[in-house]
Amino acid sequence: MLRVVPLTLIVLAASASIAAAGPQLGDYLATCRDRQADAQARAQACDNLLNADRVSGKDKAVALGVRGNALINKRDYDRAIEALSPAIELDPDNVTILNLRGVAYERKGQDDLALADYNLAIQKRPTYGVPYNNRGTIHLRRGELQSALDDFNFSIKFAPKFLLGYTNRARARTLMKDFNGALADFADAEKIDPNAPQIAGNRCVTYGTMGKFDEAFADCNGLIQRQPKNQFAMSNRGDVYLMKGDLDSALKDYNTVLAANPNNVRAHAGRGQVFELKHDLGQARADYRSAAYALTPFDELDIGRARAKAQERLAALAPQAPATAPNARRIALVIGNGAYKNVHALDNPPRDSKLVGNVLRDVGFQTVTVANDLTRDKFFETLRAFAAEAEKADWAVVYYAGHGFEIGGVNYLVPIDTRLAADKDAESEAVALEQVIAAVGGARRLRLVILDACRDNPFAPTMQRTLSLKLVDKGFSNIEPGVGFMVVYAAKHGETAMDGDGAPDSPFAIALARDIKEPRVEIRKLFDIVRDDVWSATKHGQQPFTYGSPPGREDFYFVGGK
């Protein structure tokens, strides 16, 4: 399936003008008001007015609305809300700005706030079709199919040329088994834009659900022929092959997607079902884990359904844990990426990994794998191998030192062959933190990820910025791992980790290696001590931070004793 996409490119109505000083600001005002202007030029003109503080009233609301819309398109939802909220105060009746803020809230996972804005926009203008569609997408993600259908009906009634209203209603009707209604919606959508990829991509799944596989493959194959790199279309075709029972063809499609993007949730969830049907339950669980763990607050419909399926099957296939042995089996994967090929190298990570690996062996870990300078493919291969071993372990620990960054709320670790010519390439070139969490997910008792990865901004000079990318000079974003997981950052959100003043190892690695050897220090307390030691050693320049926690009814010690 293709994405349910709330409309974010909203046309903001121009309003009362004010005199702008000088001809240049006057030109900016005209462009900022111009709904037909190039989007980038309009956004720049509005920014110029706002930065000069020479616009007020409803004109300022328009300028802030354009800025908010641009920030939404860059996935910078916090700053979008910061722009849109004062715009609403300036012009409370501007329903397009209300709708935009609803989109930003929705993408942050704050559905209740999004619904409040959509509802208020509809209350103020009952014939405004766009917020009906956007409210319908929330109902659809929640499985509230009749409410979603009602909203899409209103969206189409009041915005009959809005293509997404028809394709979204078709998807709701497909889930409700109203296949004739869904096909009629796709036909109406074709009258608006016969080449829109949402039509063939979604209709492919509708036909597959109907058991009309020839028609389904005609749609999917045609779209893939036009867009060979369309991962959603390829995943859709894999899903249809799975419906048909052609497991080998489904596996081929999912493997093709994962070769291009090893972080793809839908392909992992689909491939997990293939392996389960082939009775390869270990590989099925590995794929389900890769799809199951979410650190971001928002999933689009397709991803959310795939993730829910993976979570359901993972719970059903969970191996029976044997009685805890007197000596817990503890394993670790220690990665130090320093020999970067396309940006400047880092000297400390390989040394840090050696230091941490040695101390884990010293405190009794049965298996410690040190893997330095990993390319993308080797990184994922190493994680897969470790995940298989984690299923047989009580503790699974991953330590990573190297470059890292956050984009659109997703945290990534950086293989040494990453190019990142454009920020949007992160999804296919880097390793999402969720995949590292999946690698420790099979352990029976303690699942721990330690990230010494906030260092500098190596890609900024050459990277094309199409999204709002926060690289390592701003640290990783906040995350909330599930129960039973612990993620420790060398520096909290918005801060940077340091390499140390000429020291052979980073302050965090030094403190970790020293403190971890103290006997009878419970793991929660241990990382508090590490935090304090790093804070002191860096003269209050770096403060580690811990998210999540291990199971609450058990204490965990790296070193026991009296």
C-alpha cells in the first residue's frame, strides 16, 4: 500500500496588507501573498519579512503559515508548531493555518491535539474539505473504519477535485470489504489524475484482497515499471504474492526492498510472515523484531499495520525461556567506527571499542564481539548474527562509538561507507537505532544499547538539505524504548559528546570502563555514576542520559560479590 498522506501543501489566503518599508520588502510582501508563487521563493519571501519584523496582523499570520508549512515539509514539526501557534493567535479564523497545525501535531503522534485543530477548522468552515480528509486518516489508523468513511465522504463532497479523498476512501472501503465501492473511487480518482501512483499502488492491494491476482499484478507491475525504486509498490506486490501463497516471489520482492533499504518496516514484517510459513521460526522472529520496535511516535497507516502484525506474531512465536541458570549467559557486540571513507575519520572509536570490549570480558561476559569500521552491509550482517545469539542469552549488550545523527525523529548510526549526498538518503544508507534495539530484543533478561555517538557534523559541507536534519552537533533525539530495554547516550539530547583533551579514549568510554568494574553496583545506579563522572571530567560540558529501564523485579550487576 501507499501512504495515507495528510495534505500539507496548503494554500494560505492572503489578507489585509500593511505598508512595507522600501521596494524590496514590498516585493517580498507581494511574493509572500502570492498563492501561485514558487513554494521555495514564497517561503523565502515570507521569512525575509518575518526576519525584518516588518509585517504584522493577518499578513504576519500568512507569513508564519507559509513558514510552518515549509517546516512540516522538512519534518521539523516542533518548529512548525512554534510558527503556526502565533499565526492562529493573529488570525483565529484562518482555517488553513489551523489545519496545518493539526498536520504537525498528527505527525508528532499527538492525535488528540491534531483532532482538536481539525475539528475547530471544520467548525469554523463546515465546507472545508481538507480537514475532513486529515481527520479521516486518524480514524483509519485507529481502525475506526466507519468514522473514517464518513469523513472521506465529506472531504469528497466539499473538495470533489481532491484526489487523496478518493484514494483514502477506497482504502477504507477495501478494509470494509466494499470492493465495488473501492474500485469506483479509484475510477473517479483516475478522472482527476490518471497517472497518480496512489491509484495503481492501492488498487493493486484491493484487487489482491479480492483474489483478482492478474489485475493486482497488472497494477503493481505497471507502477514498478514506471518507478523501479518505489519501495511501497514493491512491498505491495510482495504482499499480493503473499496473499496468493507464492512465497518465493514474495520473498524476492521483500529481499529487493531490504537490499535497498535494510530499515524498511513493511518488508521486514512481510518477510517474517514468509519465513514463518516456511517454518524458519528463528529468521521469522528476527524479521518481526526488526519491524516491531518503534521509537518514533507516529506511523503511517501501512507501516503501523505492518508493525502491529509483526508485534502480534512475535508474541505468538516467543520461545519458551528456560529456568534462569545460576550463571547468566551474557553477550556483547562492541562497534567502533572510525575509518570513514567520505568524511573525516575519527581516531577514538576503535580505541574506545577495544577498551570497552576488554572490560566486558574482564567482568565475565561469555562472548564479546568487537567489530570495527563496518560498512552498511557488514553492519546489518553483524547485527543479524548477534540477534541470533541474543535469543540464547540472558543479557545482550551493544556498545557503539562513531558518527550518528537524527532525522525526522529517527536516530541513525553511521557506517563507514555512508555518503549522505542528500539528507533523505539516511534511511537507505545508515542504520536506524530500531534495528540495533531489535538485535538485543531476543535476550531473556537484560537488553542494553550504549551509544557513544554524538561527535560532530561531518556531512554538512556537502550534503543537500531537503529535510530538517539534525546531525551529531545537536545530538540524538529523545526516545522512549519499550519495557525491558535500556538505551544509554554518551550525551543527552541537544548536547555533544567529547573525544577528550588529547586522551586516547573518550571521557564516556573511560568512565564506563572504570565504573563497570565496581562490584555490587546495580545497573541503574551504575549509569548514574557514569553520568556524574563524565559530567565532572568534562567540566560540565557533557552529560550522559539513560532512557528506558530493565525489568523492575530484578536487579542486574555487571560485577557481583559482597
